[in-house]
Amino acid sequence: MKIIKRNGQEMVFDNSKIRNAITKANLSVDDVSKRLSDAQIETIVSKVTDECQNMGRAVGVEEIQDFVEKAIMEQGAFDVAKNYITYRYIRQLARQVNTTDKQIFSLIDCQNEEVKQENSNKNPTVNSVQRDYMAGEVSKDLTKRFLLPEHIWKAHEEGLIHFHDADYFAQRMHNCDLVNLEDMLQNGTVISSTLIEKPHSFSTACNIATQIVAQVASSQYGGQSISLAHLAPFVDVSRQKIRKEVEAELTEACGHADPEMVSKITEKRVKAEINRGVQTIQYQVITLMTTNGQAPFVTEFLYLGEAKNEREREDLAMIIEETLKQRYDGVKNEQGVAITPAFPKIIYVLEESNIHPESKYYYLTELAAKCTAKRLVPDYISEKKMKELKEGNCFPVMGCRSALSPWKDENGNYKFYGRFNQGVVTINLVDVALSSGGDMKKFWKILDERLQLCYEALMCRHNRLKGTLSDAAPILWQHGAIARLKPGEKIDKLLYGGYSTISLGYAGLYECTKYMTGKSHTDPEATPFALDVMKAMNAACDKWKKETNIGFSIYGTPLESTTYKFAKCLQKRFGIIPGITDKNYITNSYHVHVTEHINAFDKLKFESQFQALSTGGAISYVEVPNMQDNVEAVLQVMKFIYDNIMYAELNTKSDYCQVCGYDGEIQIVEDDDGKLVWECPNCKNRDQTKMNVARRTCGYIGSQFWNQGRTQEIRDRVLHL
């Protein structure tokens, strides 16, 4: 059994330390008659040890001390308990002199288990990642002590809410972007004080796009999306340039240039350039490392409907085809074996021109299905359903799910590219339910109070961005990724009127509903309650929007690592409640619980009604086995997505053991200490540095492993197909 020290370091559980601490507190009581006996001390030690073992995870030092306090008082030794509590308080004051040093040293030494598994796409042994984490610890410390009101931080630490990305809050940074790549390519941009003019070929446009992506990733902390449609016009730029070259070559070699031969050679070279350009994007994104120590969290949007004419649509189709082919092939690891990369994330739009077998571009949909079966991507947006929900528009999400609300410029035209999200604060719905004790009237009262808490926290995010000068991130604010502001100009006008969004996240709707109704939210008798909770959050956002002119919306929080934090906080506050707090995770947003048996089509149909209410973004998934020999079934799911839900994905497995070459599913097992670890079923390799595991945990694919809560959630998932 393991424990987590205050600095995040994982240590073997040693109950002799509990015995020593109780003995010291016991001896400090002057009245011998009020001391514990040796037998009572052993009873307490045994009880606390059992409680720690029953948690089913590594327990924090503070939790253990809470168990000790309670056990001492149960023995009636109140003077001993008082001295123990006093000692804890004195030690707490001493630790507050400097709250960051030990945290930083533990992560530098790669001993901080919580930080090591905080982000499944960061390798915590790499210097650049450690540098980012060190800065993050300082930022969190400043945020805690100076930048946030005490009651907001206290609610965050207790797990009532989660103030996302506190490690970046000290800087005036925001969350996600829809990069206006079209403006930057067509009208030029500036990167590192260097003027970048409109490119004269497709391959150059792709190269510039990757440099933009890297610069943007270093200027904010969330996801970003680019549209491949913005690259499509440069295919014809290359085509015209190549055609002239071919005509000159043939004329020089043959005395004349046959038009048919010119066209044939030209198109062959155009396809070769598309191949190189797409490869540039894939390999540069994978190999780039931004200032926060990871590959850019970038999404590519594949939407034929964005093409401005038929020529451009044909060229975009070629780009999409090449993108899917290269992702299907994968990238080679250090051993030269093709594996599944985490980025770029790909979204493929299902539309009338590609969804039916008789559709012109159905071949692209077949290729997408084949790619999904092997590499987990692309994810799918239904043009039909999105247009129903977004005022007739179809556009990309800004990261794994964060979505903009429709917005029109002064000319009445919808605008999506060049917009962004200010940040997220998530409400723990499970805590709201448990705090009510199951009393419905009390539940709604507490929900209102917690939503007000979230509002205050979100306004802290908003106010932190107010007054930011465009000079803070020129690529974003001055050179077109978001805006073309002047040097020294404040970004404030972009924070109002709905131009940018700010998100109220929510977590654990399933557990909340289960506790309040006794049933899963998939039960027809409980579904209305779950929907009412969603409507209440929407009503709150609408109210705040009217009062502030800020674009509030509710967001289906992915909870990559927060799921574990919330679970631990709930267990600490309410104990182990069967079916509610008995796991080391809680459910993402509105999702059906991972252990609930439901088929893929029923799951997607059920969750679609919650997606419609999650206006700030959401994504649904179905868990499937290896589908490479059953691509037809993948196509059936895709057709169902098109007709029934706005945004969804299929989760499969894509693993490789570097020790023995096994390429099936790497499994999750318990080690001797009860810790969940990954193991190759073929050679029993458990060294995470010698295996490649890809799992989707929050919209993005993770490839650097996860904390114990998320690992348990992955293990518990049932198949939907």
C-alpha cells in the first residue's frame, strides 16, 4: 500500500509512523489518567490502517491524519486528540512559510506522483516539461495566496469546484482558440518579429501553418483548431506554378507541350506536393515542443462544406484523403514500428456529400472509418445536427470539445475563426447532491449557491484578462491568429458581447442523479431530473450573460486528471458511499457511467439530448473492440452519428510493447501494493518507458499514462458495440 506525501511524492505505507505520532501526542498529556493505553493505541493504528486499505488507492497524509483524529476521539481521549490537532496546526503554520520549495524539488527528482500523471501528453522527466511544471507551481502558489479570494481557493481545494489551469493563472493567458489561419495566410503574419508574406505554394503554406500552431500554443494553455480548407486555395497556386514549369520542360525537351500530357504530369506533381505538405504538418506537430513542454494541442478540421468553389472542394478532398492516409499509416517510434500519435487531433465532418454510399465523396468517409478503426481518429461532427443547434452553422470545436456560440459581426455575418475561450471553472455536481443529503429542496438551494461560487471564480478569470495588452502575445492579438490589434492596445473589447466565451464546466451528472433519485440518469424516471440540472445551469449562464454582456455557456468538462481529485475530495468529505463515491473517479460531464451496459446507438441517442444543452461544448463516445476487420460496423455508427448527435467519437485501443513486439491491447493490472499498472499480456513487461499505449480519455488521445483514478476508469469501461 502506498501513501502520497504533501509534496506529491509516493511512499510505502508505514503504520509505525502513525503509532509514533499518537504516542507523542499521548505523552504530551500531563494527566496520566486521560492518556490512551497501549492497547487503545494499537486499536487506533489497526483501525486507521484498515481504513487506508479500504480506500483502494494511495491515501494522502492529510487524509490519514483525519482518520487518526477521528479514531482518537472515538476512544474518548479528547485531551490526546486536542494535542494531536494542535501539533498538526503548528506544523501547518510552519509549512506555510514556503509552500512551493518541496513541490518543485519533488517534481525535479521525478518523485511527485500527482504531477507526473497530471497530463497524459507530458513526459515529466523532460527538462522543458519540468520547467513548465516549476513555473506552474509558482503560479499556483501566487494564485492561492494573492490572486484568488480565499473562499474561492478553499472551494477549489475541497473539490466543491475546480478552478482549471491555476498553473497558468498568474500570467494573463486564456484557454482555447479557433485560429484564423485564412487571414494569416492570405494577408500575411509576423512570427518572431519576422514578416511572413502570403505563401506561393501549398507546401510553404503547410510549413507556415505549423509555425503558427507552435507560436499560438506557446501563447495560451488550451487547445487550438485550424481548418484544412484554409490551406486548400494554395493547392491551385502550386498547380499553376507547376503547370508553367512542366510546359517549359516539355517544350525544351520535345519542342512542344501537349496539353493533355501537361495536365497529367502537373496533377501527378500536385499530388506529390500535397503529400509533402500534409507530411510536414503531421511530423512537425508531433516533433515540435512548445514552451509548456509538449506537442501543440492542435485539431485539424476536415470539412468539404467550407470550400468556396468546386475547384477548391476537389483540392480540399485531396488534402483530406492524404491526411487520413498518413494518419492511418501512423508514425514510427524509436524502434521503427508504426504507432498511433496523439496529435494532430482530427475532426471529420459528416455531410450529404460524403455520408451515403452514392455520395461523391463517400470514399473519404470509408477511409475515415478505416483510420478510426486503427488509429482512434478522426472524430465526427454531424453537419446536419450541428446546423440544427448552431443557427445553421457548422464549425470546429476549439480543442477536445470547447465550442463557441454563434456570433455576428457589425455587418451581420457569422464569424467563428479568430475567436477564443477565456477559461473554465467546473462545478462538482456530486458534492452538491451529497451536501443536500438527498433533500430535493435543499439540493436546488445548494446548487444555486455553488453556481454563484462558480460565477465569482469565472469573473476572476475574466477580470484577470482585462487590461491585457496586445503585446503580451503578438501572434494572437496583433498578427491575426485572433485579432489585428495595434501595439499597446488592450484586448478588452474581445472579452465582451459574446465574441469570446467563458465556460461553466460540470462534472458527475450521473452520480448526482443516482444519489438524488436512486437511479441512473438513463432510467426514464430519473432522466427528467438530470435534464433539469442542465437547464438550471443554462439558466444561470443566461442570467450572467444578460447582467455582464460576457459570453457564458456550459461546458461538458472532460476531467482528465480532475476526476481523481474530485473523487478523493468526495471520499474525504462523505466517506465511501456504494455506487456514488466507491470509485477513484467520477463521470465526465453528462456521460453514461463507464460500467453501465448500453449499446452504442442507445448511448449516442440518449446523450444527444444532453449535448444539445451543453452549449459551450461536449463530446460523446462509444467504446468498441478492435474494429479493423469490421469497418462496415464503424460506417454504421458514423451514419447514426450523422442522423442523431452533433459530435462523437469511437474509442478503441492502439498499443505496442517495445520489449516483445506485442501489438494487441496492453492491460491494466494491480501490483503487489494494489496500485494499478500497465502490463503486456504477452511478456508481462510493466515498464511504461518500454511500451506505447494510446487511449482517449478526454477528447484528446493520451500517450503518457494517467493517474490512478483515470486508470481505474479506463479499466472499468465496458464495450458498447
